[in-house]
Amino acid sequence: MEERWKAVDEYFEEKLGTTDDVMENILKETDEAGMRHIEVSKAHGKMLYLMAKMVEAKSILEIGTLGGFSTVWLGRALPKGGRMATLEADPKHAEVARRNIDSADLVARVDVIEGEALDRLPGLMDRGYLPFDLVFIDADKENNAEYLKWALKYSHEGSVIIVDNVVRQGRIIDDTEEKAAPYIRKMFDMLEADGRIEATAIQTVGKKGYDGFLMAVVK
């Protein structure tokens, strides 16, 4: 079945342009830097781009940069004058991401902010950012609930919030030793109780295996 998922992903690449030379080079740079390939899939990357275009995002926040794959997809959606902040804890990852953002001609629009996200988030508005039209959370799962709190703090009515890796091969509903699942469930509990936000979650399959993402809109 997994081979079938991969074949369908490749079909989408051919027919829908879910990758290009710039994106392939980012994956190559990530690989050569010895980093794990835990970035979003190619189809998911383009989906983020399309979502940002749909809401006409002028201000974007990303928590978890890695090599800049999703960063570049989101940055491409920004209009002239748009701005994006992406937070990355690992200095090596931040360095690779900056090179990839430069190669995509997005340096003027995208700021890579190095450091632990929970340390950097409190001072983010002091850097001149407007409330964010779109927030993408794809970092350590243990802090997802805290990241969501900050996303809500920095959003406005109609802001879109997307959280990746919320299914964990179905382990989200199991009482297992999968260390991330309890923290993700904590985030879902928070969403269940918070009347400020409407959300859904989608299960996905493909080259990246079986997982899924959450999508929410601030009321």
C-alpha cells in the first residue's frame, strides 16, 4: 500500500507541479547537511502555499523552520510588502534555511529568527510584525499547546492556523509509549474547550507515510 501512496504522490508531482527545481534543491541541501527529512511533503508544501494565497496572507508566522522547505512555499505566497517570521531552535538548521531562502530570492520577505520558539515568541510583535494572517506550527510536539496559545494571541478574526503531524500513524488515539501523542491530545483538549476557534483535522497518506494535519480559523 505504501508503494501505491508514493506512486500517487509522483503522479501529483507530474500533473500538479507540487515541486520544482528550487524545492528539489532545498531537499538536496537538507540531505547534504545531514538533516532528517521531516519537512512537509511536496503536496503539503504546495497546499500551504495555496492556503496562504486563498486568505491573501500578508503576514505569516512559522514555528519550526528546519531547512526552509515549507518556509519557501509560504514565502512565495506573500504579496509585495508581505512579511514572514520563521522560528528555528537549531543554529545549523537556521543556517541551511537562510541559504535556501536566499536561493529562492525571499530574503527581503522572510526573517529566520534563531532560538527556542517559546523564548522568541513573547518579543515577536516588538519586531514590527502585524497580527498574523496565517500561522504554521511544525516544531517539537511537546509544546504544541503553548504554540497554539501564542498563535491565538497573535492572530485576528479570520486568521488560519495549521498544525502538522497530529495523527502520528493513528497513535493519537492510543495509550502508547509514543511520546508526542499525549501533548498533541492536550492541544486537542484545548481546542475543544476554546470557543475562539473552529478547527478540523485531516488524515493523510503518501511518501511521508500516514499522518495528518489540523486546520483552524479564528472566529
